[in-house]
Amino acid sequence: KPGLSTFEEIPEAAGKSLQGLVDFLKEQVPEEDWATTPFYLKATAGLRMLEPQKSEAILESVRSFLGNRKNSPFMFHPSWAKIIPGSEEGGFGWLAYNYLKKVVGPKRATGADAITPYTVVEMGGASAQVSQAAMTDEQKKLIPDGNKLVLELGTESYTLFTHSFLGYGAEQARAQVNEQVYGKHSKSGDSTAAIKDPCLNGGYVREKGSKESAGGVYAGPEEGEKLGAMGSSTDVACVSEVATALFPAQPNTAQCKSNAPPFSCAAIPPFVRQAENFLLFENFFYTASAIGVADISSSNSMEPTKQSFPLTTTPSNFATAGKKVCKLSWSALETTYPVDGQDKGNNIKWCFAASFMTKFLLEGLKLDPAKKITVQKDVGDSEIEWALGAAYKEA
């Protein structure tokens, strides 16, 4: 931190921002190995969303910094610092988890112990990735060319469906809902009233003139600071707002060709959603943990409680937990949540996050409400990270 995309207006400072990371790596790698240890920098959705000339200027700063031995003692080639496409980000996330679960790789289980690959769904801040391997020739034929990624891992080869849904990360999705909410407010003709936000709990008030971001509670910073905002959520209001903004049933051609097309513009092959094993991680984990999404064997009538992970649950349980959160008043929410000890400053996010993730699973991926899904952050001592898959692939 801060992410490279934050250097949009001062790209020349981007390279130096990596010094802390380089110093950390010098502590991890023995000094005698520094010169022969390759350093790869793979940028993702944050830079993908910038104008090409701005992202390239940031990368040039990074290349200049890493190529100077006074800054970094590691092996580096300019071509190793690049923006990777969403297909690779998703594919590397798939590889990381399936490698850790011994589905693929040199330690993979065989025979009666073999495990079928997991569909892996990752939700970051700017985008969400969905990936799964085709296990038959017929399944491979179902993958559109633009969504096909072949991973060659030693003697193993996997053909993946993978797609990155730009704009469907938790932060960017919130921004799109904000835009819709503010648009409605503008059309209402009341230029002085606070913005009513159906994804904020009733009783929450963001004062006029406040610089507080409120989890991105308004579309336009100037308008939001001037007007303020107030929560107006119910058990279904936020879900409805999310559905309209992010999951239109019949997007038109122009929408599908836009920079951030609606979810339904991408054709997801049936084998992806029908996979026996199904993993959700990153923001799915933090939300499920905070709001106490029930496991598959628990009664949803119980009060939300801290869950153990990996969590085996269903889209329906996500929906139920979201309704519980959204119908609470702000004071009641502050009393009960988050159930796992996360910072209470994040309470502003949970109604939106739960509503968005419910629609993502049911309307976007079109999963059966009762489908068994796994929510997890790490396997043993290893966190599930696309970067682990990328490192394994490079190795």
C-alpha cells in the first residue's frame, strides 16, 4: 500500500513506493541468492482501469526503480513488470487454491483420493474473477475463445474458462450503485435534502460537509459533501437497488461493449456453475465472517454468531444473513456487528456487501440457492492469493 493506481497523477513516484516491499523481500531471501532471484511485478484491475498512457507511465517508473541495483538487488527484466489480463488473474487464483488443495501440482492426490477441481470465485475491490478447468473435450468446446486460458504446469495441462468482471469488485460495484442512487436524487428535484441510501442502515446519518467517505456512499464527492446522506435500508431495498444497477436482465449491445459491461454479457459455461466443488474467497470471506453467514447445517433463525472457516454454506444463507443486517437500525447494527471482531468502522459496508454478493451468486452466476459453496481465506498457513498461483506458474 498504497496501490500503484493511486499514482495516476504522479506516476514518477510509483517506483519508489515499492521500497518497503523490496526491503521486506531482502529479509526473506538469503543475501547470496538476491542476484539470482527473479522479481516479477504483475498489476491487476487497478491499473487496468486507468487510461493506457497513465498506467504505462506508472509501469515505466516501476521498471526504472527495479532495474537499478541501488534500489533492488534482485534479478529483474523490464518485461517482468506488466499489467496482466483478467483471465490470468482469475486463472492464477484458480491455480493457487487447487494447488494448495492438492488438486493439481506435484503433490496432487491420485486414485481414490483424487479431488475434482474447484470453481474459484475471487472478489477484490475493482473486479471479480470466475475460473474453472474444463475436464472433458466437450467442456473445452463450450469455452469462448476470449475466456480460454491454458496453463502448462510441467507434465500437466489445464484448459480453463476464466473471466474477470471489471466493475464487479466490492468497491467499484458500490460506486455504480451510488451513481444510480444519486441520479434518482437529482431527478427528485429536492436539491437540499440528504441523499437517501437504501444500502445504509436506517438511522445512519452522514453530515453535510463531511469528508467521510462512508464506504463510497455517494456518487459525486462534491454533491455528497454538500448534501450528506442518510440510511433507508430495509430487508429488500438494497438488494433491489443492486439488481437494477448491476444485473440488468437484458443488457443492450452498447452496454455489452462498454468498459465495464453488465455481468450477463459474458457467457458462463454450465460446467463452471455446476462444479461439485465451489470456492469463494477475498471479499466473500470478510463479509461472511463479519455478518455470521450460517453454515449449511445451521438454522438460519439463530442470531448471527462467529463462524469457523472454511465455511460450508449456500447462496440462500448469504441472502438470509444479508436481510438480517439490512433491516436493522444503525444503532442495532453497531451493537451486534461485526460478529468476528473486525473494525466497527466497516459496519457501513455490510448491508451493501451482503446484498451485492447475494445477487452476484443468484443472478450473476445463477447458482441454485441451495448449492453447497465453500468460503475460505487460507489453506493451512498459506493465504489463498492469485499471486501464489502466478509464482507457481513462473517457477
